[in-house]
Amino acid sequence: MRFYSTNSPQTSVTAKEALFHSMPSDKGLYMPTPLPRLGADFFEAIAGRSLADIGFAISQALFGTEISNADLEELTHHAFPFDTPVVELEPGKMGVLELFHGPSLAFKDVGARYMAALMSYYSKQSDKEVNILVATSGDTGGAVAMGFHNVPGVRVSILYPSGRVSELQEKQLTTLGGNVQAFEVDGSFDDCQAIVKQAFIDLELNSQLSLSSANSINIFRLIPQGFYYVRAYGQVRQQEKPVVFSTPSGNFGNLSAGAMVQQMGLPIAHFVAATNLNQVVPVYLETGIYSPKSSIATISNAMDVGSPSNFVRLANLYGNDYDRFKANVSGYFYNDDETRAGMRQIYDQYSYVTCPHTAIGIMGLQAYMNETKSDFVGVALATAHPSKFKPLVEDVLNKPVDVPERLAILADRTKQSIHIPALYESFKESLLQTVS
């Protein structure tokens, strides 16, 4: 398996190069080539198989003989000691794919832990320290911090927008210490993401540090997220209906991962891209015009992305063909009042408690169902445990939300972060001081 840049399809690099040097020098994004096709027999045989088993099988198809089967099996089973169950809301019609059973209680655990395991595998062959840079709008940072904490040969720098993540999300980013350093940025997620992107093309910085990313700009954050679409399909395929996935979307890595396994043969009938007021992709699907904007702060903060990096990948997967893109994806967006109302409606109707992002995913799925009137099984991705947004959820539903022990223990820990303006040079100076 090799990887080409979306800006230079004629050139390619190894998996190791794409993993450790997340962004091509031409400022494109890496894509795997060739993307293996998994036959109908593969998908018919996955019912009852765990996330780890499915991850191992797909990794075999991707890596071939590059990594031994024994090492791949150990890697995937170490990464995924948890599962991703589909919980029915309406039997035979609609369910939620719970992606919050990992250590940070968010879907980002799947990509972060796989990346950490893969980097650990390759790092054993080198004595050079890797510096992971990651921008987060909420959940990515916690998953990366926990996934990479105390991984030998790796340092992690997490940039997050000051005042725009929940209290428990911030605790996950800022309390681990060790090889994990948080940078609190006076700006938006887009500002954090721009700083990270600039770091990767800074020749002076790259001559001093070996830089990599754990954001979804890194293709190996994306690839394992495709595993749980396959796992979900294995749980609902007995309905013998077309399967539609609704994905709460911000930077569009999660939806790109789904589109990738769709291209590999997973029979996904359609995707719903459900967003908050950062609606550049739903607007594109409606008008054919893609126009990134400054991000808008909302209660579904992990989706507050006005210029989604992975739009390029998603378009690439559909051949940069608008009609093909639109045939596979429908877009819906919701403001904060609609999101709160949706959280209440979902609880009243199904006795199911959601975070605001998951609510938007379910609402998008319901809207698509009402529009199409066709007979399919709908699966909405539940991206984070509601306790990560405890004050908001309790206020909206007027009921207490239990906090799992692995999150509750963070509440009394002391925050440790470096506060910086949204300026690249300030980050660069601070980063070099922390690694010296």
C-alpha cells in the first residue's frame, strides 16, 4: 500500500512516510493507493465479529506483507479492547452506533489508539523522537492525549481554542502531563488548525523536530474509523435492507472514513452529513458551491469547523464529481435551539440521552427518513458520551447525567497548559522551549 497526495496523484510514498509525515510538502492530503476491494463474501462473514477482528482483517488487506500478520493482530487487538455496539431506537428501522466506549468516551479513541499502536510499532525501529501536533475542537485532543500518553519515543502537543471546549474535555487535554503538553490558544479551532498546518510546512522547524499529526489530516487517523462502519453493518445486515449512515460532521474525517470503506465495497446506500451552523458542506450539496467561512461557536463545539480539511478527501473519493458526491451524501444542519429541542425529543421519544453532536446526527437521519420515505435501516453515529457535556445535557433534559469513573477522576486534577495568542510564531517559540 502506498499513498498519493491529492495535489500530486502521480507521486506516492510508503505507509510509514504517510504516518509520520502527515502532510505532503505540496500541501495536499494523503490517500491510499490502490484502495483494496473487499468482496461480498467478506461483508457477509462479519456478523458477530468484534471491532478488533474487523480492524485486523481490513489492516491485512491494506498492508499486505508490509507488516506481519502476528504484529498486525497484536496491534489491532491492543488498540481496540472495547467494542462499538449498535443500540436500537426503533427496531428494524433506526439505531445509534455507540462510539464512546473507549478510554476518552469519544469516537476519536478508535483513530488515536490505532495510530499510537502503529507509531509504536514503527518507532521500535528508530531512536528518533516523534513530535505529534494536534489541533482539537474538543474530543480529538482527549483521545490523542490518552492514546499516546507515555508511548515511548513520542511527544504530543495539543492546541485547543480557549473557552470553546467543555470543562471535562479540557481536563482530558491538560491533566495527564508526562509526554503530553496542552497549548490554550486565544482563537477558534480554525486558528489552531492553521497553526498546525503552518508548522508542517515550516522548513526550519522540521529541520529541528520530527513532526507528525494526529488530526484527521493524518490518513491513519481516518483509516481505522472506517472499521466501525463495517462493524455496524455487521450488526444490522440481518434486516436485509439498505443501510444509511448519519454522521455528525465538523472536519469531515469521520464521513471520509465511511466513504473510504464504501469504496472498498461496504454496501452503504447513502450518507447523511449532519452539521451545526458551520454548514459549508450542506450548502455545497444544495448549491454546488464550496465556500469555507470562519467557524461559528455552538453548543456542539466539536463540530465548530468553518473550513473542513477533509472536504478535499471526500471530494476525491467521489472523483471530484459534484453529481456523484450529491448522489451519495445529503446534508442537514441545525442551530443551537433546534439542537436542544432535538435532545429533548430524542429523550422523550426513546428514553435515550445524547450529547449535542449525537442529537444532530439522529435529527439528520430522521429528516432524511421523512424526506425519502424509503425502506432502509438508519444508523446514526453517537460520537461522545453525554457526560462529556454534563452541564449542558442536564440543563436541557432537567435530569442528572452519570459520569463514568474514568472521566470523573479527572475533575479534581489540576489544569496545566501554555496560554498563547493565535499566532504561529508564538506557538513555534513555546514548542521549541518545551522540547529543548
